[in-house]
Amino acid sequence: MSEMNAESAGLQHSSLGDEIVGRINELAAISETPEHLTRIFLTKEHRVAADLLLDWMRAAGMRAQLDAIGNVCGRYEGERPGLPCLMLGSHYDTVRDAGKWDGPLGLITAISCVADLNKRGRRLPFAVEVTGFADEEGVRFASTLLGSRAVAGTFVESVLGAKDSNGISMRDALVQFGLDPDHIGAAARAPSELLAYVELHIEQGPVLEGLKLPVGVVSAIAGATRLAASLTGMAGHAGTVPMPLRRDALTGAAECIVEIEEFCRTDEDGLVGTVGYIHAMPGATNVIPGQVAFTIDIRAPTDAHRKLAVADIVRRIENIARRRKLTLQLDVTHENRTVPCAPWLKRQVAAAAAAEGFRVFELPSGAGHDGMAMIDISDVAMVFVRCKGGISHHPDEHVAVGDADAGARVLLRLIENFHPKGAAE
């Protein structure tokens, strides 16, 4: 089937796509406010969403339950009970004022695929599990991947003491939600229980749209290094300090920011750099800024590339600070390793996409996903689905019905033709 015909078929016979979009809209109605989609970890909206997802899982033929961290977990047995599983999943929490597709598309698509198997009475030589991770975004307690880290057995109990903006600790929030924080360890899975972890997700970027492709095969989830930078100069009167004598922290920060952009822009291997926050002090119109704090986020498809880039950027910032007679404080606040998608799994994703008539295209994920935690107990792979304009973490986030259907057909074909590692493909 040609690419054009395959897309047309998705639009004409989009039963899975229609079901998925309907459920996306139903889940999106569960929000902190009706005007802005916000569904945060361990809130009442989170609980209502969890109950709805559990209902959908059970209707799809799965045994479903809430685990000790608030993940929704469904299991569709294989040809006999107790077999290892192919795990599918994504998250169902959101950022504030979110789009409705980031996370839920992968989770709802997986449920729909299992429902299709169940409707046909199809059992496989392995179980299929669907997991809706409770907290990937980390909005409430500033700690990401909580649900998937619990499943992977890497949850750090010290984060239970973290408090939200209202002073409520994670431990107390879990108790209020009806969960026991002392039993989070029970959510952990053994590597022997999983054959692989596969996540379908919106691309959150414009590459597939530019190539007119509904789906893509993810090569790796890019690692990230985040730094907190502070430049200290000398505050002074805006009218009386001559320009050559100034130690302006804000103009120094501006030079650093432009340097970061230029360095990353000239890189041809997928390096991206972002300064997302800046604060100048004392922050008065007629005062030369004496201190500026800003953040740096550096991502790349490989760890080696990212680490070399960070080292080079740090040297350049140090040189700017030295030349401008500014004191520099630079601290690493976050570091996540790159997670390569397993070649044997990528081949099966690619084969499923090709069998549905789509050109196979590999691309990295610049955004983080639950696979970054799941890699500790399983090989991982991802299927990307085109999103309009590459927009994400925004109310304008959108996936066409035909593209939702295309992603579902690829995922369903992958499930039905899945071969565990080492088995003949």
C-alpha cells in the first residue's frame, strides 16, 4: 500500500482512530479547571481519571488495578496464565494548561489495541500489559518519572518528603489518595516478567509533519544536562557609571545565552540548547543589574556528544565571565542518560510500519519519556505519531483522527507479530 493510500485508508476506516479520539476527549474533560487542562499527580482529578482508565481496561478484557504509586495497571493474559508480558504504556498526568494528547494517546491506544484482540478472542504466546504511569511530568513535587521509577524498582524514597506549593508532602498526598507510601516497593517488577516495553507517543516536534509521515520509529530518547548559572557583577546607577567601567551581570548573561544558541545552532548532530529562565537583580529600571541567575538545558542523541558539548559551553561561559570581570557560579542540577531504543525492537516497529504502508523513518526523541526509567528492567522502543505543527505542552496540541488510527494500526500489528528477543523474527 502506498503512503498516500495508507493515509487515506486510515481516514476512511478509522474505527480505532475514532474510538481513541473520543476517549482522548473524555479524559481531557477531567481537569482542575474547565478552561485549562490540568491533571496533577495525586489530586482528585487524578483519581477520577484513574478510575475511568481502569474501567476502560476491564472493558477491554484486562484484569486491572491501581498499584502502590497510583499507576493504572491492566493485564491481558496470553495463551496460558502467568506468561511474561509485552508492556505498553504512557502517562496520564499533565503539565499545567496542557494539551490532551501528550501521554494519554499512547495509553488509550494501547487499551484500544488490547480491546481489539479481546474482541477477536485472540490470545498470544505472551501476556500484554498496559500501564498508565501516574507521574511523568513531575509538576507537583518537581521529581519526574515517579510512576515508572516505582515499576522499575528505582524509586528513591527520600522524595516522599518533597512538598508541593501548598506544603503537602508526597507521603501525605499518597495517604490522602488512599495509597500506602510504605508499600511503593510492591509496585516494582522483576526483569524476568517483561519481554519489552513499548510506548506510543506524539512526536512533540515538527519532523514527521515536515516529511508528511503519520508515524516514525524512535532511535533514542535524548539525555539531558541542566545547569543553574549565576553571574555576579556590580550594581550601580544607570546614569552615572560609564559604560567601560560597568560590570553588568545582565549583559554578560545575554552574551552567554547568545553563545549557547550559536554553539548549538551550528551543530549538525541533533544538539539542542535552551535557556528557559532568567532573573535579574535588583530588577529596577534605573539600576545596572548586579546579579543574574539563568538555567541551561542541553540535550543530544548520545551521552558522549552531550557531555562534550556541555564542557565546551561551560568553557565559553567561563571566558565571557572572566573577560567581563563577573563572578560565575555554575551547578549541574539534573542529568539523565540517553536511552537508546533496542535495535531488535526497532526492527519490529519498522516492520509493522512498513506492513501498514508507511515509509520507515527513524528519529530521536528530544523529550523525556517513561522509557528512561523502564530501561533499567527492560529493552525499550517507541512509536511516534505526527502532531500538528509539532506543538506540545500547549492547548493547541493536536493529532488528526487518521494519524491516531495509523499509530493504532502500527501498534496492533507490532503486538500481534511480536517476537521476544532471540526468537526468530
